[in-house]
Amino acid sequence: MPIMPDHWIRRMATEHGMIEPFVEAQQRAGVISYGLSSFGYDARAAGEFKIFTNVDNAVVDPKAFSEQGFVSRSGDVCVIPPNSFVLTHTVEYFRIPRDVLVICLGKSTYARCGLIVNVTPLEPEWEGQVTIEISNTTPLPAKVYANEGICQFLFLKGEGAPEVSYADRRGKYMGQRGVALPRL
């Protein structure tokens, strides 16, 4: 399962709409970098954030998720409380080819500040804006910047297409825009 290089990512983005909007060269001047890299694509955090809070003594239940467990904020910066958690989504919309699996890793700049980015794999033929989970593992408030790099996606090409793709299964998170909350 080879990891795909910059020229393949560029071709798939520009000719097949795999990433929209697509930034062809890494942007770094005064921002946390984003755009095409050697073997991946650094995506940007959107300016929509859902910050988990326990003001109403909510319980996080993935089978019966309640929105009372977080507050919504929009803006250029999100301050994540100590030992807390935020959801956001990518600026970019992804369309994953049938024979590709995508893995996401957090940016080292945020990791060195104690922020952990988690995204489950993007499965073959999944498409949408990616919901991004960010944990602040520190005892201090931490900033996340909208429209700047938040994570890197690595594209792994399978030996062939799977028998059943995410689209074939009609996956519950297909075509999502904005932050997608847990669904059963």
C-alpha cells in the first residue's frame, strides 16, 4: 500500500476534484502551514468550533448525543479550555478515490503545544468536509487558528479497489458539511 506523492495528489485534486479548494504549494508566511506537501496535504481548520463544556452536567453518549454538552463559537481563533476538547471541520471538501484510504496526523506545531488532533480514516469513496477532534491535554488554555493548518492527510493507495466502499454502504457521514456530530 504505497503512500502517494505530491504530483499524484495535485493531479487528483486538479483533474478529479479530490480536494476543493486545493492549495498547490505549502503556505507558511506568518501562519501554521497548509497546502500540498511532499507526501500529503495539510488541511485548514474552519472558523466554526464546538467547545465541550460541563455547565449543564451533560453526559457524552455516542448513542444519544446531546448538543447541550458544548457551546458553539465562530471566529478566527478558538481558545480551548484546559484538559478540554473541541470539534471543528476542514475548510477543504474531500472526495476520496475508490482505491485509496486516507490517514490523518496532527501538525507538529500544535502537538508541541499539547494539542492532539484525531480523525478516523477517510474510507474509499467517502466525501465531505472532515470533522476534526482536538484535545487540549495541558492545564492551560490553548489557541487554535482558523484558516491555518491543523492536520496532514496521507493518501494510501490500495492494491485494488475494495468490494464495498463507503459510498456503497451509504455511510452515515457521507457528504457532510460543517461539524458532523455523532450519529447512530
